[in-house]
Amino acid sequence: MTKSATAAKQRAIQNEVAEDDAKGKPKAETAMQAGGRTYPAPPFPKQHQKKPGDEAKLSPPALYDAPFYLGSNKLLDKVAIITGGDSGIGRSVAVLFAREGADVVILHLDEDKDAKETSEAVAREGRRCLVLKGDVKNSTFCRKAVQQAVSEFGKLDVLVNNAAFQVHSYDIEDLSEEHFDETLKTNLYGYFHMAKAAVPHLRPGAAIINTGSITGIDGQKNLLDYSMTKGGIHAFTRALASQLVAKGIRVNAVAPGPVWRPLNPSDKEAEDVSKFGANVPMKRPAQPEEIAPAYVFLASAHCSSYITGEILPIIGGY
């Protein structure tokens, strides 16, 4: 083919594409649904909550019980601690761990009603649940929580670091040192304190799973401090995995995108909550039950015995 013929062919292709462009780009008009049931999509009711957030007041309710998820003893007779286990991702993880045969210890800050509901949900799965109330910023509480778990159940197999503090700030000049300090000490110190307390009790085959975030990968301008901590959690995961590999303990992280849970309406303004998750390709936030199976996967040596130091993003098609 001559050069002029090639150029003419390329122009013809260009013209075809221009005609297609004139028709408009295809758009996803509705939220993507790929699960066993239809999940809520924005717009949601405008709502805002006081910290630390109350799952019982979420509208629509968060979906955590994964009715189509069938357990298969992946965690039979294991013992797991889950921080922030009273609501959101933590609650769903507790339920699915129990469905897979584990006894569960949930740590929570102040949400007694939510914690009670999680405990009852674990009991409905036929497993035991120990509820401990306290602040993961406090190293003494973290040590005592691990000791109580081991005293109650005789061992510890899985630690899920999930508790978090998040409040937006639009300008670095408005981000107070007190705000910054609370975020770092909850999200970083809390993970460190829990891991340090847990490691002496973990044996080969045990697992630590940290909750990271897409904000720790991409950053988010309104969550400067939170993004910083989540990036730190990802680095902490990789470094600790390298440190503990000789002990046979796997360390991984799940990095979710937007998830419908009390963390969001207790952070965002009501108008922003109504549009939460609309900007991802799936056009909706995840429900906790869509994230929790990843924690089962990473906790179970049957599924992930050769995986450590990894960050698993679950981000709705970003």
C-alpha cells in the first residue's frame, strides 16, 4: 500500500470515529448490579450523624449479612479479633468469619447498640462473640483486649485492624493539630498497638488483615490526614509482612473504595452523603457484605497461603 493510500485509509477511519463521537459517548445510566440482590444506589436521603456514627440510623440500612454467601469451614474453630467490629465492614466480616466457623472478638469505641446487634448476628451463625469496649489509641486497652481474647478462647489466629477515624477538611490551613493527631493516632497507632499486642500469641498460619483505602492509593483532597494514614497502613502492611514471614504469619490489606457505612454520614455533609458513590464506574457505593468476603479469603490459609504483603483494592471499577 502506498503512503498516500495509507493516509487516505487513516482519514477514513478518523471520519468513522468522528461520526460515532457525534452520537455521544455511551453512559451507564443505572448502577451496576452483579450480586445476589439489588444494592441501593444514590441519590440517598440527605443525612448526617454525630461521631462515631450509628449503623441503626443509616438510611437505607447497610447490608451486611450476605444471605447468598455459603460457609464452608474455611475458618473452622479459629479465633479472630476485629477492631471496629460493631458496624460497617467490621460487622460483616464478623458475621462471615462466624459463618466460616470462627469465634469472634469485636472491639468498639462507644456504639453499644451496634455492638449488641453484631454479637447477636454472630450468635445466629452458631459461634461465640466477645464484645470489648475501648479506644485503640490506648496501648493498654489493646494489650488487655488481646489478653482477654486469649483468656476467653485459648488462642488467637486472626487480627483484623479495621477501626478508623475520618472527618473531612477542605483546606490544610483549617486542619487543626488536634484533628490531625486524632486521625493518625486512631488509624496508625491503633493498628500498631493491636499488631504488637497480638503477634506474641499468633502461630504459623495466622493472619493479620489491615483495612486500607483507595484514598491511600490515590489520595483525596478533602481527606488529607485520612489519606495519609491509609497510605501509611499500606506501607505498614508490606513492612510487617516482610518482618513476620519467618514466623509463618501472613499480613495483607484490603483497600476499599466507597462503602455504605456509618463512617460516611458521620464525616460528610448531608448533601455529599446523598451522592456518595455516584462517581465510581458502578455508580454506587459497595455494601459491607460485598467487601467482607475478601477478608475471609485473606484470613483463610486454605485460600491465600501464598499471599502476604499484598494490598487488595475493591473499588467498584476505578
